[in-house]
Amino acid sequence: MTPKLSTTEIATLIILALASVAILAVPKFAGLSLQLDLSIIFVYAILALSMGFMWGQVGMLSFGQTVFFGIGGYSYAIFALNTGDTTTAMLLAILLPMLVAALLGYFIIYGGINDIYFAVITMVATIALEKAVRATSDPRIKIGDVRLQGQNGIAALPDLKVPWNPSETLFVTEVYYLIFIAMLLVTAAYALLLRARVGRVLVGIRENEQRIALLGYDPRRYKLLIFVISGGVAGLAGGLYAVWGNFVAPEMMNLNASASVVINVLVGGKASLLGPLVGTGIVQSLTSWLGSAGVGQVNVVLGLILIAAVQVFPQGVVPMVSAICRWGLGHLVRLAQPSRRASATGGKQ
């Protein structure tokens, strides 16, 4: 039986609905530049969701989400350039990372690797893949007719076409809506997964893996399942990144990109589904603002700000704000109770 929605969940849905209305209205009042800026934030938010759910709800910290992000982007680029079929290319951007996640996850999870080494191995996979892609600068290295071009990346990718009408192309505003809707669907899918029985098992694994095993569940199977799903979500983000910029490069999957995902999740709060979304919005907006303000050493300044933020909000912005709101609501209820008692007493007299 599916549990009823809590007050916090209802409030979250209301906030999401109001935010969605505002975001959907942006193209009516803003130019293409803002739409492009918001679109890339949504892409990174999807990537952060793929890590945030796995880390916050299951306790699996992976530095390999940018591996699947990069595979998704390159899969879209190579297939779309070779065939011109962008719809199948986008599907491949999801499925191929899931396959890689299944293979990698099987050997790590069923190999009995603990959570610390899980993070280390996924970090090594990130470094190895980036170096492998950078080593493909030789013009003879190509897949089909597409040269990988090493650190220069692959440019001039075809625009995404409407699946049922390949002659119609999606431009900036349509891509903006597509990426935002994809972000909402991924968030909704994770929320439904969390409320289902499998979600409760995943949370149980985070809290006490041995107890879950004693109850008859195989924690390895559930860990592999969520790792594969998160790989597909990261691949989707990579494909959307390729659509957004018409370009892919090894920087998509380097260690800096991987660390950025971790920071986005930490700032927002890994224990909340909204945390990765809010954290990504804060960090990416702050990065853009510092860059446009001409601040030197943006990464250093941003790092100092983020360290301060983590000290102030150790659980993340979203859990802290939620706690403050609950405290405020409870305080208002307590203030209202004496006046109600006084009214009741006066009525009896």
C-alpha cells in the first residue's frame, strides 16, 4: 500500500508547481540567452539527480556519473552524425550508459567492494575514460564516418528533430521546454520509486544493509538496479547536453566535472529529492554571476563560498529551509492554541 503524502511532500509539490509555471513562462518574457543559460542548468540538475538519489537514498557515492554523462553525449553525437537519426541517437544515449553501468556495477557490487572503494573505483573509471577519449586525436581513429578528434571534441552536431516529423527541427525554445520537462519527469520517476516498496528497501540498505539481507532481500541486486537507472539518467543528461550545445568534448567527463556534481548535491542536500535541483541552480548561477562580474580565480572564490555554505547548512539548503519552515509552522500552531483555549473557556463561562 502506497503511504499517504506527508505535509512536507504536499508543500514540495506546491512549490514545484509554482516554480514550473514560472519556468514555463520564461520564453514569453526572456530572450534566447536566458533560455540557453537555464537549459544548461536543467541539464546539470538531471545529472545531479542521478547522483543525489543514489547517494542520498541508498548511500552509494559515485564519482562515475560523468562517465555515463560523457558516454551519453558521445553516443548521441556519433550516432546522429552517422545516421542523421536524432531520436534513436537520444535513446542510445540512455541505453548505452545503462549497459556500461550494468557491467561496471556488476563487477564492483557483486565483487564485494565496500562503499569507500566503490567511490574510488568510479573515480578511476572517470579518469581512465577521459584520458582514453583525449588519446583519440589521430584522424584515423573514427567510428563510422565520425572522427573523435581527441581533446578537440566533436562539433557541428545535428539539431534534435521531432520524432514523428523528422523534417521539423527543435530550436532553442523547444529544446528549453524539452530539457525542463525531462528534468520534471526524472524527478517524478525518482519520487515514485522512493514511495514504492523498492524505494523503502533502498532506504533500508542505506540505514542497515545487514538487516535488509536478513529480511530476505539481496542488497546487491537493489544496488545494481539503482546504479543502472542512475547511469541511464546521467546518459540522458549527456544526450541533452549534446543537443543543447551541438558539441561534445572530454571535459564532459573529467574529474572537475565529477566534483562539480558532488558539490551541487552537497549544497542542495543529498537527503532531499529537491536538493540536487536547488543545489545545481545555486552553484551554476553563482558561477555565472562571478564570471560575468569579472571576478578573478572564480573556482577559488566559489570554493570558499561553498565551504562557508556547507558549514552553515551541513545537511544542505533544502533540508535546512524545510526544518526552519516546520519550526515556524509549529511555533505558529503553539501560539494559536492558547487563544483557542481562552475562547473556549470564555464561552463556557
